[in-house]
Amino acid sequence: MYYFDRYLSFYSLFMNQIVDKFLSRTVWIWLPFYALYRLTKDFVNRG
């Protein structure tokens, strides 16, 4: 069980690094679209 916990901890650390690197490199692509989506959703809900 201890080996599995260490393996899972290493795997989650590795996956966090991959996701963090991906998000930091692609934030300029998806952030404006997400902001536009949130703004339009906010305007629709207010009106």
C-alpha cells in the first residue's frame, strides 16, 4: 500500500506540472474567449 501511495503522489505531481505548463503556455489563447463568454452570460442574466 505504501508503494502505491508514493506512486500516486509522484503521478499527481507529474500531472500537475504538465497541466500547469500547458495552461501557462496557452492562457493567452483561451482567456479572452472565456472572458467574453462570462461577460455575455452576465449580460443575459441581468437583462
